[in-house]
Amino acid sequence: METASTRLVIGALSRRTGCNIETIRYYERTRLLPTPARSSGGYRLYGTEHLKRLIFIRRARALGFSIHEVRKLLELAEHRRRPCAEARSLAATHLEDVRAKIADLRVMERVLKETVARCGEGTGRHCPLIDALYRDGTARSDDTRGLRLSGEALEPRRTSQRRRT
């Protein structure tokens, strides 16, 4: 059983976990973090389980898991009879998304590198980067170097169709 000395106010929980106070409140509102007890003065009092759960959430978020995915992982952690296969499946899907993002970043890097090189010394009145950003979606594919145009800027092709929250 926890005593009053093992309880943390929100500022102390924030410092212990490196999590912003507003983020902690957000996790409470979205029910990722259970509502804590309150002191007689109305302060939130977090226990050891809150601390452990917040550390779990922060680590999962640092790995890029969405709020929805974190919720699923927490459910799996709470119901230990459920097979590890579900957690593995969720992580494998997430890994696919990470790899797709890496591929997109590589395309972005290549295009930016080529565009910067075409800019030369940057002393002329004509700027290939600015021209590329102004082009509409009717540009030829060889003008976009494998990119599609969307709205106001060049964007890499998206390989992942999953929506993230």
C-alpha cells in the first residue's frame, strides 16, 4: 500500500519522467493514465503505478507508437494472459510504417540535395528551389525527380496508407 510520502504531485511526476505537465493531463483526459487521487487541497496525487504507466507511455511514444497503439499495448500489458503475438504484430506493423517514413526521408534528402546543388552559389536571381515550390501539380514527372506535387510543396510519395494519431 502506498503512503502519502510515496505520492507525487504533478510537477514531481513531470520532473521524474521528463513528461510535460500538460501532456500528463492530456493522458488523463484520454484515459491512458488513470485519474489520480486528490489531496484535501485538490492537488493530484500520483502513485507508483501512475509513474510506471507514464514511463511505459513515454517509451512507447518515443518509439513512435501512436496513442491508439499505446492504448493497445497497455491493454496487452494489463492482460498478461494474452499472447505476445498480438504485441509482436502491432510492433511489426509499426516497423513497416517506420521503414516507409525512412524511405520517404531518403527521397526528401535526395531531392533537397539535388535542388541545393542546382542552386549553385545562391547568388543569382533565379532559384530552382523556389521555382520547384511554386510549381503546380501539372509539372512533368521528370521535373519533379520522382515526386508528386501536392498543394504548395513537393512531397514524397507515401507508401504507408495507415493513419496515425
